[in-house]
Amino acid sequence: MTALEIAISLLRNALQLGTRADGLTADSPLMGGFPEFNSLTVVGIIAGIEEQLGCEVGDTEITEDVFQTVGTLADFIESKM
């Protein structure tokens, strides 16, 4: 699975997007793009990254930049792989 596929899968689950996730691309905005996207979503995504990749994400790594688009989230996931 690629980092982008992992990002989309995590978003599908965290935001309960169902088939809406099929239209996500690297350029899809996250912050402001989904009314469901909030701090609890971020926590769920970070937990999913840690679980799927067997890594730890430090508090200082969680920045607004990571959650700008699906692509920036995928880049972050790639850096943790």
C-alpha cells in the first residue's frame, strides 16, 4: 500500500466517508474541506498511522501543515514508513 492509499484509507475511516473517499486525490483539501474534520479526527488519524506503521508520532510532529491536503498527509505518512 502506498502512503497516499494509506492516507485515503485512514480518512475514509476517520471521517466515515464511505464512497466519497473514492474521489480523494493528493490535492484534496482537508482543513476546511470537510465539516467533519476536527481535532478528534486528527487524533484518530495519528492513532491509525501509529497502528498501521508500528511507529510513534511525537506531539511536535503534529502540525497544521501535515493536514492541509491529502497529499501533505501522505507525505507525512511516507516519512514515517
